[in-house]
Amino acid sequence: SRIYINSVLLIIALSFFWYNEFLVWDPKDFNGLAKVSIPVDNIWRPDIYVYEFVEEDLSPQIPYLYVRNTGRVTHDKPLRIISSCNLDIFYFPFDIQTCTLSLGSYLHTAKDIVLDLLQTPEEITRESKVNIQSKGEWELLFIEAHTTTWQLQGEDWSKVIFKVRMKRRPLLYLVNLIVPSAFLMVIDLFSFYLPLHRVDRGAFKMTLLLGYTVFLLIMNDLLPNNAGGTPIIGIYFSVCLALMVISLMETIFVMNILHQTRSNVLEVPPFLRTLTFSIIAKLICSEPADEEKGSMENEVQQGTFSFVSHDMLLSVCLSKALMQSEWIVVASLWDCLLFRVYLLFFVLFSVLSYSVLCTNVAILLSS
């Protein structure tokens, strides 16, 4: 038996033989004829079929079989099998699957037909790898084969069980799924370096999030459909989407603080000022608030303010400008803090993903 693998479709070159004591002759009586081909419909054949068939048998029909003078009947035929196989896709696309194929008779019990293997499992595997036809998504690892009997309605039935072990080639999915997702995450990370008060960072992140959502919809067609569980790559994409949403929420929060410069609330609340300048600034090892505020006051005192010291209107405008600059400093400090927290989670997630990827690749290479 030779196994050819093409996606989930199995094509088996099945070769089996039996002896028919009624088809024995002496070659001397027939001018040395020791082998003859006979139409398959003119001779008895065992009703061997595959128990795991889930669709109509569309295997090509071979019109002839061979009969030798010893009574040995040889029947070679290809089987096109679409069978049910319980897939464990948790480690997709680094998964290794085992599909079972059972061959047996439907009408004849073990008293009539006893099935046996013509080759050992090692010979079957070796010949199958030599004659493999497809270099597609799957790679054949090993074919385990054995004979067994099972009981039904008090009768013993003989059957042969093949267990086809194969692994998926992950390169296609790494290029089409993992790499684009990683690029989008890196772009989202570097978007924090956009000037917050000059560029609409929120619109950029929203566009990026929309693009990642479209990518997930396209990616859904490449993932195997299985109600038995969620692959680990699906968890990876979910975490990536969650990080991008958190990044957008951080931008919305900082932009809300920055928007206070245009609202009626001019002064920074004392609680927010204490939290920002006394705790957050020290936490991120940055204390630019007092220096910036002092430098702006010195510039004003040395320049324009000396000419408008008696103009109260300009004095109010100057105070408003100083308060707006204080809001900008608060927004910058919060943005720096949240960016570092986001960067910490991003690095931890990247290291964890890389370790899982290396582990799966090592398991795949060792199989």
C-alpha cells in the first residue's frame, strides 16, 4: 500500500491478492500461459472498503485484474479517500496529525476473509516517501499498520488499520500570518513617537486598528475550521488586537488631557499636578516641568512682558499661555509613562511569543 498526500485528500494505491482454488491450471496445457488478465466484473472480488469514507467513492475504476496459474489473483487499484480525521490544531501551524484508515469487508466475517499485510509498516512508509506525489502543505512522517479483529453481533470481523502520521509545513502561514501581524504591531509601537500636539495620533492608530481588523478577517479563511478548540495562533492574534486597542485608549486619554488647553478649565487641578510632577515625573526619571515653566516665564519677563507691564489684557493672555503650556507638559509626562508601560507589555509578549515559536519549531524538527 502506497500513500500519497495532497492537502486533506488521501490517494492510496491499494494492492491486494488472494487465492482462488477454482482458477488453477497447468501452463503446459495452454502453450506456457501462466498469467492472464480478466475483467474485474467476471470474477469474484472481496468487498473491501474504507470505514472512514465520508463522501461518495470517486476512485477511478480499473477494468482488469491478473490471475496466475497457481490461482493467485492480484488486484491493484487506486483509492481516492476523503475521510473524517479528528484534528488537534492547538499548535497550528506547527501541528502534527494522525489520521486513521480502516479497511475491511462489509459482508464477510473472519471465517470467510482474513486480512493480512503484504509489507511491514517500515516498508510501506519507505515506499510511500519515495513515491510521494505532492510537495504541498503536508509532509508524511510515518505510516503505522496492523491487523486486528472486532466483534459485531457475535461474529468476528477482520480488518487492517493504517495510521498516517503527518506534519504541516508552517512556512506559508509564517509568511502570510505571523510576519504581517508583527509588522503592524511594530508600526503601532513606533506611532508613539509621533508628536502628540502636532499630529492626530488617534486617527493614525484608528486607521491601523481598522487595517488589522481587515487582516484578521482575511486570516480567518486560512485557519482550519474545527469546533474542538482554538489554536494558539488565534490567542496570539487576540492579544495583538488587545494591545492595539489599549494603545488607542492610551492615545485617547492623553489627547483628552491635551484638549484641556482649549477648554474653559485653565488651571491644572492640584491633585493632577501633584500626581504628575511629584510622582510620575520621578517615576519616569524626568522632571522637565519646572524648568520649562521657568524658562518660559524668564523669556516673557525679558521680552514682551516688560513692554506690557501696564496692560492687564496682555497679562491675562500671558497667564493663559503659561497654563496651556503646563497642560502640554502634563500630557507629555502621562504619554511617556503610558508608553513605557505599553512597551513593557509589548516586550514581554514578544519574548513569550518568540519562546513559544522556538519551542514549536524544535518539536517540529525533532519529529
